[in-house]
Amino acid sequence: MSRAIGVIDSGVGGLTVVHELMRQLPKESLIYLGDTLRCPYGPRPEDEVKKFTWEMADFLVEKNIKMLVVACNTATAFTLEELQNQLSIPVIGVIKPGARAAVKFTKNTHIGVIGTEGTIRSSAYTKALKSISAHLCVNSLACPLFVPMVEQGVLSGIEAEKIVEQTLLPMKKQNHIDTLILGCTHYPLIKDTIQKVIGGQVTVISSSEETAREVSTILEFYGQLYNGTSSPGHRFYTTGEMGVFAKITEGIFREATDYFQSVTIEKASLPY
Ligand code: DGL
């Protein structure tokens, strides 16, 4: 069996990146860890996010992963550089891939970014976007109610629409942006609701596709893409309630039942 790609997130949001990795790299085995018990990371201080992210990274490094994907924007914003400097395997986050995707799509150079309080406070997207082009105009907005809503499995319907509508109102009023980055890996799960509220004229993008492409490029560069004939086996770990995690996982992989059959879900405990 080949070494797996490790993916970490504060909860279920990183599964949107896993979904894309399974689609683009169907031969690779994945190990996912969602720290559902301590989710959300968004409102937490930087030091705490760093500590939790390192605990997740160590848990997966123990499992001999060949690469680490930090599929959480908040964890990426605060910890990516440290992980890249200190781990001996390649590590990537989701912010730079998301910024690159947005730059490809925008025509009027006005880009919106929505994310957790931590991600928006860190200005990581603004820095990543401006490093691509200093002329971009970036409009950022923290959306603290979205993650709890997603973790409860509320993804659409009147309740979801009301919360999204109220939260995005300040951005909508300005009416400038033509591209909106979902700067949180939980948000693709409510993408349809966000698109409905922000309007069809705005391109809503998530970083999952671009991140998966980058994983593929890096593994190819290091000659570490799996090219054997064994079927992949995926292991998903959660620190929280197994039932809720399994329900949301099933929802995300509904259309990919063949992939889902190769997944086992287990409970993980991290040193608290
Ligand atoms: N998945 C996290 C992110 O992308 C959001 C959830 C949280 O606040 O922990 O920022």
C-alpha cells in the first residue's frame, strides 16, 4: 500500500478538498482528520489555532503520510509557514490556490473574500492577492455564523438563506465585486445558498480544485504519485461526534458512492 496524503481541518469543511482530491487523484489514499470537537477555530486566538493545528499535523505525521494538506483557511493563515519550515514532507494550504483561482476569474479586478474572523483578521487573502497583483481591490468580510450552521448540517432552506442574506448584506450593498472567494473550507457546502444571495453576476469560487491541482503537481515533482494497481483506501478521523460527522460526510459524497465505499470513519483523540 502506498503512503497516504494527509488532510486536516477544524471540522467537516476540509472534506470539500478531499472530494476534489478523490476526483483528480483517484489512485491516491487519503487520511483525513477533522477536529470537530474543538470546531470552530475561526474565533480562537492565533496561539490556540497554532497549537491545535500542530496536534493535528503530528497525529497524521505519525501515520506516515507523504504530504500534508491544511484544508482549513484559519489554520493555513496562522500555521502554514511554521509547518512548511519544520516538517520534512511537503505541506500546502488553501489560501494561495484560492487567490490564484480568483485572479483567473475576475474581469473588473474587484474581489470579495469571506471567511472566519481569524482568517479575515490575518489579512492572509489580501496579502496573497496583492502579491499576485498590487492593483486588485479586495473587499473582505468575516462570516462567524456560517461555520456553526454548516457543522449542524443546515446547508440550505429558509433558515440558511436568512443567515447568509443578513451576513452578506454589507458586501452586496457595495455592489462592486465580480468574484467572491469562499475563504473557508466549510462554505462550499452552502455555495448554492451563497450564490443565490450574492447574485448570478458574481463568480463564486472555492479553492478546492486549485488546491487539488497543486497537490498533484507537487507529488509529481517529487516522483511520489502512486502508480501501482491497488485500490485506494481512505480513513477519516473525527475528534467529535461520529454520528453527525458520518451524516455530513455522506451528504458530501452522495454522488460518489464508489469512493465512499472505500472510506472508514474512526474516532481520534488528540492531547488536550
Ligand atoms: N474550516 C475552517 C476554515 O476554513 C473554518 C471552520 C472554523 O472556524 O474552524 O477556516
